[in-house]
Amino acid sequence: MADSTTTHSSSLSTASSSSAFIQENPSLSRPPASQGQSQEEERESVMVSTAASMHRSGSRPQLDLSGAAIQGNFEERNPIILLPNQSDDISCMALDIGGSLIKLVYFSRHEDNPHKDKRKKYMKQRLEVPNGGRRSYPILGGRLHFVKFETRKLNECVDFIKCKQLHRGGEENAWNSGALQNENVVIKATGGGAYKFTDVFKEGLGVTLDKEDEMDCLVAGANFLLKAIRHEAFTHMEGHKEFVQIDHNDLFPYLLVNVGSGVSMIKVDGYGKFQRVSGTNVGGGTFWGLGRLLTKCKSFDEILELSQRGDNSAVDMLVGDIYGGMDYSKIGLSASTIASSFGKVISESKDLSEYRPEDISLSLLRMISYNIGQISYLNALRYGLNRIFFGGFFIRGHAYTMDTISFAVHFWSKGEAQAMFLRHEGFLGALGAFMSYDKHGLEDLMAHQFVERFPMGAPYVGGKIHGPPLGDLNEKISWMEKFVQRGTEILAPVPMAPPGTTGLGGFERPYSRGDTLRSDASAALNIGVLHLVPSLEVFPLLKDPKKYEPNTIDLADRSELEYWFTVLLEHLPDLVDKAVASEGGTDDAKRRGDAFARAFSAHLARLMEEPAAYGKLGLANLLELREECLREFQFSDAYITIKQRENEASLAVLHDLLMELDSMDEETRLLALIEGVLAANIFDWGSRACVDLYHKGTIIDIYRMSRKKMQRPWRVDDFDTFRERMLGSGDQKPLPHRRALLFVDNSGADVVLGMLPLARELLRRGTEVVLVANSLPALNDVTANELPDIVAEAAKHCDILRKAAEAGGLLVDAMVDCRDVSDDKFCSIPPLMVVENGCGSPCIDFRQVSSELATAAKDADLIILEGMGRALHTNFNAHFKFDALKLAMVKNQRLAEKLINGNIYDSVCRYEAAGSKRS
Ligand SMILES: Nc1ncnc2c1ncn2[C@@H]1O[C@H](COP(=O)(O)OP(=O)(O)O)[C@@H](O)[C@H]1O
Ligand SMILES: CC(C)(COP(=O)(O)O)[C@@H](O)C(=O)NCCC(=O)O
Ligand SMILES: [Mn+2]
């Protein structure tokens, strides 16, 4: 199998590309135009869809367009078109059936219906928000799941597919029920088993396997992951894992080494452009097979685990054994370098039973890993490549295996070449096969359209533990209860071995953390479920998106990590109380609350052990993980009661505040408004210190106290520069900003008494205001859904807000038709609008925002970020194309010390004018 050299063309197709992509009959090949679509648009949409199909694999079955219908709303510009009779359309899975393992990638649809929400619909019309990127046919949003099975237990895989109905479009895809009867289901499959087991799949599931070439799939999968998944590739040296930023314009050429049962080495020059340059028959199968013979272990993981306790010098002949304990330094070999794997055995007359299986296992692992590293390097050298990506399940995320391969590449290349590993290591082929269905349009998606989530009990491994079926919460909780009992290793404190065990020429001991290998079930916490959200975009006002890093605090710093983990753990009981209360405090809610706490602690323990387990870790990711985990256990809004109570209390005093503000001169008022925003930002249920505070007084008391403490200078105080931009100096009156984006934070006083009065001031000065709020709840943050009602209430106290809200379509009556806003009487008042930010977290990552926000941003020239999460934990150091104001009260002592050299309850007013030196 080694050294076979095949050249492939730039197309992924294996069959002739002349086979039809869309049926010739024009009346069939055209989806019906939606009511709102012009003939021209309709034509364009058909042409693009057709063109998009053209360059794809010719082995794809023809589309059956009979009975095509628009799904959902007809007014939509680019509606989803269902093809009920299209069998291809229902297969949402692909397989890679290898010599050792079966890899399954499957897709489940998002359950979302954006048309239910009046505000969203209105904003879509008003801002002309594009649908799902720039395509004229939409990519379906959904989730990609990754599961593996042992090939010798093929029946488990068949059962899994059957149980989840994946061959019929998946349990969640009931919308496609018309297709359930269809017998002719075709599933993409690669790997030798796609040929070998055709009959098993036909008989067991009634499906036909459509074979895709294995090398094509490996390369397509690797290219896709390297392009679309931000933290896919990493280096692993001496126990240290570091993610590699891949420049898409400088990806090729590279060497792809897939270490499965056997090993393939592929020189990749571009998308679909590659050559299998070499391989070796000494691979994962060799380790597993020989290991089984020599150690009597029953599973791959067992052997790997043994190796962690092994000492290979009992089996291997070392340089020191030959040189009487000395280094052979002239040629750069230390005494501990392996001179000959298993070589010591020849000079001893011992039986196999007299060697420790641990030592044999380690010797084997080192032998095979070094060998693969060395051959890879030689091939990289042969073709002048200095980047080598390793995939395949032999790697199994195992630190010592990766360290050994990295060491070999580094050693032989004298540091010139670098070994990199892929998080989706073994799934390259299956992903490639999945991508060969062109209907998904996966390869067109970009990094910003993927969000990776780590649900508990995701069915990563097959076998008995399938994980809970999709959507079945009760089973998930039971699974959690079992999982955490079984998996005490996850929660137990983890021994940390100091990195740096490599000496000249080799390792003294395996780098390992503890004696047990993380079980495959908990390895589900290594790669998550990939959510495809085609509507996400990069925020267009980022100054330099390539350099943008949302997180301010680097959790790679161990002491930071430990501090923030403790903060989150300490906060957990209070959060669980709130969450359970928000669901009526029932027994069911308590059980879910308990499961949530276990799940979140398990995540924290896992990350404490390996901070980079889920990709590069920042505080924002942790805070979002907590929210996602709550949602997973169906706590849709833990702070709902608190939010409502605080909104009401604040709205009741808004009128008085506005009167007070109106009695001030312009300059005093501007200062009072900024003070007001800072003071009201104290209402943060995510901060331990604040939660304690709230138990001591009413919200109005706290607000008053907070206002009183607002004397300037603040710890970070750019107010004078901001004032000058707003009010000018001397007689010079500057032009108002065209449009301001106000990223709001908490409910209650924060938004009502802080941000709304500031919005009102901007409106009054002729600036359009867009309130940007969360799409989903996070702590006590106000959401985009909640804002129209709050604004409507506030509008009762204020004409400016009322007119602006009407102009912006926020008041329900005015939402009926957006043409109302062109009425003359409203023209002089700029609109007040609300858009969602695309997040469900207390922080914001500007690489992934809603299309609504991205569209609203296009006319904006002022950005106001408010609150710790959005202005400090994230984006404190972010630069924008236009003026940016960052306002927050620091409600954490350590953060205050680190970030602003100050104290808890200090304020930050950071202003960066467009084009100023700092930005
Ligand atoms: N749970 C497991 N069971 C068997 N082999 C495993 C397991 N986890 C990792 N491996 C290793 O992964 C190899 C298979 O890797 P994979 O990339 O799936 O290749 P293939 O397509 O040849 O099956 C096995 O030979 C073994 O070395
Ligand atoms: C979660 C938060 C970022 C929310 O802050 P906000 O954006 O609402 O100002 C913040 O409350 C926080 O950092 N809390 C953890 C720190 C602590 O409890 O002190
Ligand atoms: Mn908040």
C-alpha cells in the first residue's frame, strides 16, 4: 500500500461529470417563484443553484423536483425549497467505514422559525437583511454530529442509524415526512467498508451506499476543517497544546498524514488537488494488533492506558545499553535514546509473560509513533513541505502519541518542519463524504458560520452508550446521573505533571496526567457538535478582523484559569436556585437543576485538566458554556422574574429621571447621562459581589448609592474627548453621528435608567439609534425580544422616545407596515430600532454576529459597548472603524486590579475616536 502515486484532477468527482446535475426539463428544474420574488430574481436564483451543482460530483443522483414547494413564509426573498420526492435530500448522514472503525457524521436541522417574531420581520424588511450569506439559495442551518463505532461491531452502527432514523432524515426532520416512504435512499460512504458492507446496509436499512473515493474524502475533509473551523489545528510538544492560526491564503501545500489502520501520506496542493505520495503499513492497526497479541488487552484504549504506566527501557535497547551508560554525543544521541525498539529482548532469555504489558505497550507506541513521524518528515522533505497535519484515530487525542510524533518531526527536521494535529482527527473521511452531497453547500460556509457546542451525552462513541436520543431530556438527565457517578474521574482533582520531559534524543517517561486514560465516553467532551448558522457574519466595523481577539484575559495563564473557575463554581448554587425558581421550583425543575450543576462542573473539571480541550479557551467561552449548559437542561431564562421585577421598578422612576435630566444644560446633561450608564451597570446578577449587595437594599436605593459614587475622574476617563466630539468646543458645533449602535447589557435600571436616556439624547441630537441586544437570555441581560415592550413602556413617559420608536417600528401599531415611517410628520425624528446580536452570552465575539446587526452596522459611525462582559472581558482592546465608547462598572476586584489597576466598583469610560492613535 505504500508509495502508490496517483494524480488527481482538481475536481472531487469520481464519476464522469457529464452525468446530469439537474433534469433537463426546464419546467421541472425551476423551483416555483415565491410571491415576493421578481421574475428576474427567480431566474438568477435558478441559474446560481444550477451553476453551483455543476462543479460538483457527477455521481450525485439527479434531483427530483416534482412537488417542490416553498417551506415557511412566501414573503421571504430566498425561501427554503423542499423537494418532497427527492430521495437524496433526506439522507443527512455519511459514513467512513475503515479497517478498524466506522465514522459517522450526521446532520440535524435547527428548529427555528424567525418569522414568528414581528420585530425580526420588521427589521428584516427595513434593513434589507440578506438571508444566509450571499447565496441566492439558502443553506439549511443545523448541527453536525460525530460518532464512531468499531468496524467489527457493524451491527451497533446499523442499530444506531435505525434508532435515530438517520437513513430517513433523522427524528428531528419530521418536516420531510413525505419522503419517509421513499425506498431509494442513497447514503454517501467512503472507506473500504463502503464496498465490503454494501449488502449489510441494503438489508439492514434498505439504503444504497454511494461510494466516494477515500483519498478525495480525506482531503476534502481536511481542507474544509482547516478553512472553516477556527481552532482545528494545533501543535502538541512536551505536553503543551497550542492552536495554530491558519491563514487561508497560505494553507497549501501541506502534507496530510492520516494514521488509521494503515497510514496514507498525501501532498495537498489545493481544493481537490492532491497526490498520495506515500504511506506505511505500520500504523494504528499494527499498534492495536500487535498490542493485543503481546498484552492480551481487549481494547485499544486498554493498551493505550497501559502505556501510560510503562517503562520502555525494560524492552527497548537504548543507546546507553550499547555505550555502557554513556551518550553518543558526537552524533547527537543521548544515552536514553532508543537504539533499537524491542532490542533488549534479544539479550535476555525471558518469556513474554516475564515482561510487563505496560512496558511492551509503551515500547510499541513509541516505535510506531516515531516511525510515522520519521517517514512523514522524509516525505515532507522530499516535496519541500514544512507543514504536516496528522489525522486518523490512531492519534486519539492522546498526549503522549502526539508528543512522540512531534518530537520525531522536530528532531529529524532540526526544527524546520512542524507536526500539527486536527481536533476532528479521525473524521476527515466521513466529513469529506458528507460534503460530497452538494445540497448542503457546506464548503461555502466560513469559520464565522460555525459554532461548536459541547452538549452532555452527545453520542460520540457507539456501543451501549449511545447517549440520549436527540431532544429527549429525561434520558439525558438519567444519562448524566449515571455518567457523573461513573465518571468520578472527571470531577476528581487531576494530578498535573510538569511539562518538559524531553531530553536530547527522546523522552524519559511518557507525558501523562494520571494513570487512567480518559474514557471514550468522556472523549465526547473533546469534539463537540458543530452548529451551522449560515446567517452569522463578521461584524463589518471591526478595524482589522484578522487581528481581532475577543477575550481580554488570557486563560492560558494558570492562575487566571484557577481564579475564574473558582468564581464560576462559587456562583453555581445561587444560579441553580434562580434557574429552578424560574421554572416554578417543581421536582422536575430541581432534577434538571441538579443535572445542570453536574454537567457544568464536569465541563469545568475537564477544562481545568485540559484547558484547550474544546478549542482555545477564553473567559467569554466559559461564560457562554454556562448559558448553553442551562439551555441544554431547558432553563430558557433563569433570571426572568428578576428581570421583570427590575424593569418595572426602573420604569416607575424613569419619568422623574428624564425630568431631572431635561432641567440641565447640555454639558451637565451629557455628563449626567454617562454617569447614569456607569452607575446603573451595577445591576449585574453575574457578579458575586453584586448578588450579595442586592440582598441588602431595594434596587432604587442601590441605584441612588451607585450614582452618588460617580465622581470623576473615573479610573479610565476619556469623557472630555467624548464630550468634545459630541458638543464641540467654543462655537464649533460638530455634526451629529449618523447612526449609533448601543450594545445594551442588563435588564432593569441598567437599560431603563442608563442606556435608554443616553439613546434619547442621541436621538434628540439627530442620530439614529440601534439598540443591540442579545438574541438569547444570558444572566439578567435584556434580550432583543424583550426590548420593544420596555421601549413601549418608556415611550409613555417621553415624546422623543415615542416618536423615535414609532419611526423605528418598535411600537406594535407602527410595525404593521414599515412604509408608515416615511410619513412627513416623523421625518425629523430619527428612528430608534432594536436588533439582535446573534449571541446568547454575557460577552460578544464580533467575529460571529447576526446578519441583522451586520446590516444595521453598515450605516453606523458610533459604537457604544456597555457592561463588563461586552466592554471589558471581551473587546476592551478591540478596535473599530468608527468612534467607539466603552462604558462599564467593574464589579470584580481582581479584574479591576488586572485591567485598570483599580478597585471593585471603579468605572471605565474609554473613548476611541475613529483614526485616533489608540485605535
Ligand atoms: N476505540 C478504538 N477501537 C479501535 N481502534 C481504535 C480506537 N480508538 C483509536 N483506535 C486506533 O485507530 C485506528 C483506526 O483509525 P481510523 O482513522 O479510524 O482508521 P480506519 O479507517 O483504518 O479504521 C485503529 O487501528 C487504532 O489504532
Ligand atoms: C458575567 C459578567 C461578565 C456580567 O457582567 P455585565 O456585562 O452584566 O456587566 C460579570 O458579572 C462577571 O464577570 N462575573 C463574574 C465575576 C464575579 O462574580 O465577580
Ligand atoms: Mn450583563
